[in-house]
Amino acid sequence: MILRFTLPFRTEWGQRFMVCGNLPQLGAWQPDQGLTLQYQPDTGIWSCEATMPDEELTLEYKYVLVDERDGSAQWEWGPNRQEHVNAQQFERVVLEDYWRAPAQPENELFTAAFTQALMRRNAVDVAPRPTARLADSVVRFQLPAPRVDTNHHLCLLGSDHALGTWDERKAVVLSDRDFPTWCVDVALEDSSRPVYYKYGIWDAAQKKIVHLEGGENRVLLPPAERRTLRIRHDEQFRYPNGNWRGAGVALPVFSLRSRHGLGVGEFTDIQLLVDWAKQTGLKMVQILPINDTTATHTWVDSYPYAAISVFALHPLYLNLDSIAPLADAAQQAELDKLRTELNALDHVAYEPVMNAKWKFARLLYQQEKAAFLANAEFKEFLEEQKSWLVPYAAFSAWRDRFGTADFEQWPDDFRTPPTYGQIMDFDSAEFDEYGLHLFTQFHLDKQLRAAVEYARYHGVVFKGDLPIGIYRHSVDAWTQPELYHMDRQAGAPPDDFSVTGQNWRFPTYNWERMAQDGYAWWRQRLTHLSRYFVALRIDHILGFFRIWEIQGDSVEGLLGRFAPALPLHRDEVRDRLGWFDYRRLCEPYIRWHMLRDIFGQDAEAVRNEFLEDAGYEAFRLREEVRTQRQIEAVFEEKLRQEPGRADHLRRIRDGLYKLVNEVLFLEEQGTYGQYLHPRITLQHTYSFKELDEATRQRVWDLYVDFFYRRHEEFWRRQGLIKLPAVRYATNMLICGEDLGMVPESVPGVMKQLGILGLNIQRMPADPKTEFGHPDAAPYLSVVSPGSHDMSTVRGWWEEDAEKTQRFFQQILGHWGEQAPFYCEPWVAREILLQHLFSPAMWAIFPIQDLLAIDGKLRRENPQDEQINVPANPQHFWKYRLHLPLEELLAAEEFNHTLHELVAQSGRDRVY
């Protein structure tokens, strides 16, 4: 059998094509051993032939574009091409392909968000592939088209009798067996003449074409030899209304409220949210991280980005009733009473809720233990998930046994993670300590997957959130400490959220070690997330280019530096400034007038207790308070001894932090002053302002070059090294949170990898612009009026009247008008419409901003709606929707209005 590959493509000088595949004749996936295609200038087609055994073949292959100018080899986008051919029926197979270019917007329609949710196929409706007559010249028409409504099929109509001779009643329906690729084998009646054809959308219920693609007819040129199979891979379907666009809602699971919850949102409540999304035309439900954060058994664990396991789910979301009814009537009555009390609260009472969950989870575990351990589903779950589940069960049990999640404080015998056999002895006296956590994780997984399947069945995308960091006292740090820099801290440089930066206190990643096994930890993490989600938000995606890394002795984020980076050698600094004085540039600059500015009437007392004379009218911090961590420890003790002076002591403490920050350059760790980083926002320091004018300009020029020019290509390469392992670990639709101090290379890398960016109206990417406009967003992006780290639209409206007035005029177009003091429903509606009509693929709204358009439904006080305050590291994450989802579902007038707005924008259409 002869196998012929053809590929139309106009290359540039020095470029050529190869085809590689699973068969020895195709190089067995070795690019340098594949088949080389030859170019035919008269047709613009690259082609080659190979002789194959006369037997049934399952062929997998891909094209590679080789550029001999730089030696690069670029594989075409997408999964391997697959074909099954029978040499007994055909003597020749001609593969008529096209180059699948990377970084095309339509490629994102092939992700799981579309193929498994929005346009999912129902297996019972799969049309069989029609079989052509034996020995005829057969054409296998194939078209990749994920954008087909669940209730529709693709069909083919053309000039040949086998294609209906343009009679729509005789259209040939394609099979969705290999969805999102559609396929049909056709034996043409007249293969001696060109065949003209088009694809259409077929409604089987109405037995008609609801849309025939536009543009010119496609053409299939003769000749077609007998006993030849022509496999015709056509390019994308031509839709009538441009790009697909959708809208969604964002809300943490803990913020959901239902009548069946236990004072907090639970996984079973997701189904109600999906019902509401379906009713209002919304296509996506986006949540915050849902991993277990139980480290202290206090409200501090409410922070959802500090997971003790990147795999385990949080027991907070467990619905007890779905496990089994309590056999003891008194226990059931107690649970019912608690539900009434906790559901009456206007916020999530984290500690009482978790105490109740653990109490009744233990009772249910003991009640169901025998059946649970014998359950075949549990055994399968355990076998599939044991690599993380068993260490997690041990960690959780020992955390509770020893009263801390800090495994460094556990007895020596427990510092090392246990083996499977040590934990999984069902008959041991200790087993119940571990069994409880196996029990909760099994049921959490079961409940979440039920909600996931419900969302997919109803065509709603379920989108998760991937935190950029891991918690310092976590299973991950315990079992694989070599993957992290445990002596360092991750955070964010100063931004609109915090002028002193953010210190998340998470260890940073040891990327060099992770690269040694091909980023296996990341791939496992993403694969696990795809168990639940078809779309994913990557928190702080900038961390894959460079992370803001803070040394362990800092409390705030100002004394951080980007890692990896290209630090300045001290000789380079000397050359740029004309001088170098380590003490003046790298040690805290402290003068008496600064003490008066910062501490006021307490300046003298602060000097006497915490400072020493450094000569030349300068001061230095005493040795015991040289770092922020030392200062923190000193004041923790003072606060313990004098709680009545808390405000005063914290003011003094924060002032001392400012003194530590008064440096212009930071040393690269371990280089003893040889390599330096400019301190971020150094222009705001006393130290900078009190340099002479010429030196200030030279320092500023060096600063700008360092942060905005020096690293661009370096960081671009870093992103292209690390991000593909995450991007291509699964088929999820990936969105990156790319806010803040964004390197110029980031948007290009994200576009190249098909990762959607985020556009927040109040945080425009252009630093010269005060407000962004959703109209300017690119297609591969998400637009949103805000995020969980911001005040809601209504809350923001009241924060700064002058800024609100500028927004009212410049963005909403009310020139010459006075902005209302409060964000009235009609104002919120205008902001909503701006986002809905954006060209961005997705418009996602915090539910608070959707409810803002209805004066009767929305919460009375917008200040009670903010989920997180990033400037406050001790923030309690307790926001809860003020009305039950059952009530929201019954709000017919509001739901109808919202659906109409979504429909007007075209975000509820498939085509």
C-alpha cells in the first residue's frame, strides 16, 4: 500500500517540512528520521510517499516545520493525527492535510471547556460513520469543529449525487465518534469532475440544515483513482457571527448559601449555582481554591491560598447529609439545630462550622466504617490516589496528635513520611486517626465529581483556581522539600493593593530541581485538577517568569527581589554611579529628622531603646532588631505583656519596619555584597530623596534599566521553559492572572501558548492609563470589573469621589454630569454591559457585581461584600452570599433581566 502525504503551505527560504509518526517508515517519532516532503512550486503543495505493509494500519503522525537557518523544528499544533486504514480495501491512501498553526484563537475551542462542557456530545446520539462501497474511490471528509451545539451535528452538502446535489434534504450527516473532529466516508458517484461542497449544521429533530457555512464553495479536484482512499482534512468551519463569546459568574464555594448547608457553601450547592447560571445564560462558574487549608484549626485557616495539600479537598465543603443519615436521633437533632443556627449568620463562622463538620464526620465515620472500608468505589479511589492520599492522611493525623502542622516540631520518629504499609493497616489501634481523613476525602471527591458532572451535563464550564505557591507547613513540603527553597518567601512587589508589597510566606520553587524530572510535580498537580475542572485560572502567572522572592528575615514585601534575575555586580554599580559606598547604598539610612517624621513624640524613646549611634549624625538599629523578623518577635512579646497598648506598639513596630526598608540596594544572597538588586520603589525612600540631584538621576536611570529593560528577554525564556509543562499537562482551558508589574514579554508568551489573559477595568495593563475599557481587550482574554482581591464595583464607587467622577465621565461617557454618590443600579448595569459587549472570549463577574443591577436583591451595605483585603495579611475570609441560592433561583424578574442582557450581547449563542 502506498501512503501519500500532501500539505499546502507557502514556506520561506530555508524552511522545509517533515512528517513523523508511530511507524518505522515515519521515523518512530524521531524528527531527524521522519519523511522529508518535497515542494511542488506549481501547486504550492509539499508531498512525499511511503510504502506500507498490506495490512490494517493504525497511523499516528504529525508534521514538523524545520527552519535550516537556525536549526529549529516546530511541531504543528494539536494532538497526534490518527487514521485507521485497511490495505485490503485500498491500494493507495492520500492524506490531504493542512498545517495546524500554533497560537491561533480558534485552537482554544478544542480545550476541555468546550469539548467536555459547552459543546459536549451525548454518547447515545453518536452517529455511526457511513461505510462507502467496497472497491470504489472513497473520500473520507474530516473537519475539526468543536463549536457545534450538543443537539446538532455537522453535515455535508455538495454537487455530487453522493452529497445530495445541493438538496438540503439529502445532506450527509457526519459522525461525531472522534469529536471534536467530524468524519464521513463517501463513495462519489462521479469522481472525474471537480466536486463542490460545503459543511452545515444539521438539526436532527427538525431534519434540516440550520446553518450552511458562508464563503466560497470548497472544492475537491479530480482525478480519484479506484481503490484509493482520499482522507480530506478540511480547515475550520466558517461561522456566521464571528468568534464565540461567553459570560460567567465568580464566587468562592464557601460563600454559597443554601438552606441545606451547614453555615457555609458546600460542594452539593454547586448544582444550585449551575441551575442559576443556566437560567441566566451564564456559561461559566468560577471558584477560588478548594484545597484543605487546615493547619491551626482556627479562623486563620480560612485563607484559601495556604493549602496543606495541593491535592486534598477541604473538609469545610463536605455535605454530611449526602454521606448517610445519622442513625442516632439525638445526634441528628443536634445537627439540625446547629444548621439552623449557623445558617442564620450573615458570614461564615469558620471555627464553629469546622468544629461541627469534624464532630459529625467522626460520628459518620464510626457509623459507616465497615461498609466504607469494604466499598469497591473507595478501594478504587485509594488505589488511584494513594501517592498523595496516604501521606496526607498521616500528616493530618499527626498534625492533630502533636498540635501543630509544623512537621519540624514533631518527634524525630515522625519527621519522615510513612510508607503505605505503616498507615494502611485497617486492624491497627491507630488506624482510625488516618481512616477519618481517607473517609472525608473519599466523600469530598465523590460529591465534587457529582457537581462537576452536573455542570458538564448542563453545558456550564466549571473553572478552578491554581495558587502559585504552597504552604510552608504542608504535605508537599514534608514529602518533597527538595522541590522548594524553604529558606525563602514568595510574595508580590508593591502595587495598588499594598504599598509595602505582599509577603505570602510561602517557600519559592526550586525550578532547577523540578526541571530534572520534566516538572513531574506540576504535571501531577494539573492532571489532578483536571479531575474536577475543564478550565483553570493560574494565580499570579507572572511567577512562572519570575517570582518576587523575599529573604526569610523579612516580614513585609519591600525587601524582595525578582528570582531568577540578572543582578548587578558592584563594579557595574560603581561605573554607573561614579562611586560605591556599601554602607550608604546597602545599609538602612537613618537620621534624626526621619525618626521625628515616623515616630513623632516617641522618637526619643525609640532612639534610646532600639538604635545606636553610627557616627556622622547617623544611627543604626541595634543588633537584636536588625531584621524585620527580629522586630516582629520583640513586639509579639510586648503585645503579649501589654495588650492594652496594642495600637501604640504596632505603630512603633511598623515604624521600625520602615527603617529596615531604608536601603537603595539589596545583596544577592551568598555573594557578600558582590551582586546587588535595586530596592523596589526606592524613589520613595528618604535615602534616595537625600542624594544629590545628579546621583539621584544616575540611580534612577539604573533602576529603570534594571526593572524595565535588562530582564525582558531573560524572563521571556524563563516563561517558555516552565509554562509549557503546565499548559500542556492537560486539555483544560487556561487563564492567567497577569496583573501587577507585568514584563513586556508576558503577553506574547501567553498568546504563543494559548493562555488567556485577564483584563480588570480598574487595573489596566498600560500604567499610563487610569482605567481600562473592555472594548480594548483582545479575544483571547477574560474581562471583569473586579476580582476577589478588590472591593466590589459598589464598594469601589464610594472610595474616592474624584476618581469615580473621572470614571463616570471618561469610561461611562457622562460628560458634564455629576456622578451619583452611590453606585445606583443603572450605573452598575452600564458597567455590566460594557463588559458583556467586549470582544473578549469571556466576561466573568463577581456575583456581587451582577446583583448590583437590582436595587431590591443586592446587599444593603457594599462594604460587607468584599472577599479579601490583600493589604491585611490577617484578613478573615468570611464573605457569604446574603440570600440563599434557592431564593436567587426564584427571583424571576432579575434572572430574566440578566438573561436578556447576556442575550443582547451575543454571549448566550453557540453560532
